[in-house]
Amino acid sequence: MAAIETRGLTRYYGDLCAVDHLDLEVREGETLGFLGPNGAGKTTTIRMLTGLIRPTEGSARVAGHELAQDPLAVKRQVGVVPQRSNLYGELSARDNLIFVAQLYGLPRARWRPRADELLERMGLAERAATPFAALSGGMKRRLTIAAALIHEPSILFLDEPTTGLDVQAARGIRGLVSSLSERGVTVFLTTHLIAEAEQLADRVAIIVRGRLIALDTPTALCAACNGGTALEMEVPSPSEGLLAALRALESVEHVSRSGDILHLQLSGLLGGLGEVVEAVRQHGDTLHAIRSVVPSLEDAFVQLTDLDAEALQAGPGNSRNGGRR
């Protein structure tokens, strides 16, 4: 049985269609990476699936319950970790968890034992008496996840769980997500970080401007863009003229940029490589290195969406086009 199933799920805000007829199935026990640029509809989808807002059209079945008919039954089966924590800054880590346990109706005898169990699991036992406001960013995120798990939900929604965290804290959160999956919890993970989705997700759903455009395993999505040749070129401060020239080449299907590294997808290596090198020479740019690469999830994202990978941070309205027009 599917943990989550949507049929034509749609949400309008005035004339803006934030989520556009979403048909999606999430399997029990899997981690689904919901990948898309800022403003793609990821958070709106979570808010509908957890009963916080109603869809304009369509339906959803979550944890075996029709969301429209029995939203309370759904809420008893899901945990939600929002982008911004909803815990209380003046309460201690333990008292926050005890308060949430009360809200979910856990028996009084379970409040403190369950809170201490989660504090230990999250590596926060020594901070049990520390006010939430005094915790570091990574600790706050771990405690927020603990609060979402207090009632032992079968489905956990994580909305951009590592946004704003330093490298070490983000690594800890990713390790925690992996451990939850191993325990059989279904994880619905929204992210704009391609590497995060590739590392954690059993399958990845790509959503752009409210529409689902791809759903498969990271390996399968990468394989789908393996028809040509992927190249990486190191060109210090590449000129806009060079980028335009590369995108105009018949042999070049997609171009994206990450700093001084240009990512190219060629229809074929023979002939295409020579055209690319000649374009660099003609525009007076300096080619420091060039290498072929195995297609990554970033390559798949660029090819499937025709968006520059940097659009994931900038939002779809501010992105550069990753292919030829």
C-alpha cells in the first residue's frame, strides 16, 4: 500500500497555480526527495498533505486515510518538520518535547520517558535542560525533528531540513534522515539541494512551477541523460559571449555554470569537443582543464527542466536558461 497517493492535487492562490494537478505515489518506508527551485510548490504540497491548507482541486490519501474525509486520522500518523521551528524558545529541550507529547495525547506516564528517549537518540541528552533559544542551529533542527517523532508517526515530512545550517550540522541531519529510513519511517523530503536529494532519496520527484516533470530513482534519472557526453570545463570567469556561443552550438544540448566550472551536455564527443575548444579560443577565454564526467543528478535536472542548476538557489524567476532557445 502506498504511504501517500495524490490524484490531481491542485492549489491556486488567486490566479497563481502553486501546485498543478499533482499525481504522486510515495511507497511505504521509502525516502522521497521532492526536488525543485524555490517557489516550485514544494512547501504548498506539504501543507496540503498534512491538512494545513485545503486543495483547490484533487484529492490525497495519506497513511491509509482520505485526507478530505478524515484529516485528524492523517495528523495522528504524520510528523512535520517545517522550515522554521515551531518550538518555544523559553522552554527547555525536554519541556518542549513533553509539551508536544501532551498535544498528541500520549499517556502521562509516557511523556518524560519518550522525551528522554528522543533526546538520547538525537544526541541532545546533555542539553535536556537547555532552553531551546540557547541551542545551536543544528541542535534546534534535531530537537524539532524529535518533536515531530514524539508520537511515533509512520510518515515524516521534512521541509528543507538543512537550510541555513553549517556543513557539520547539515551532515548530522542527513545521517539522522538515513537512520529514520532504516527504521521503516516513510520520509517526504523537500529540498532545493541536488546533492542532498541524490544522497538520501530512494526516488526523486522533480517539480517545476507546480508541475511534476519526473519521478524515478537517482540512478535512473542520471541514466536517462546519458545519451550523449557530459563534460566539465574549468574556465576562469567565463564571458557571457562564450556562454552564448556554447549554447548556440549544434553539438551542445545544455550548458550550466557553477563558478568557474562549466557543465556541458554534448550530443556526441566526436566533433563536439573540437567545437567547444574552438569556441573558447575565439572568445579569448582561458581553458584550464576539460574532462568527461559520468552524468549526475544535476545533469539530469538541467536536461529535464532546461533550467540552470543555480536556479535551485535563485528561484525559477531569476534563473538563466540552461539550454538553447
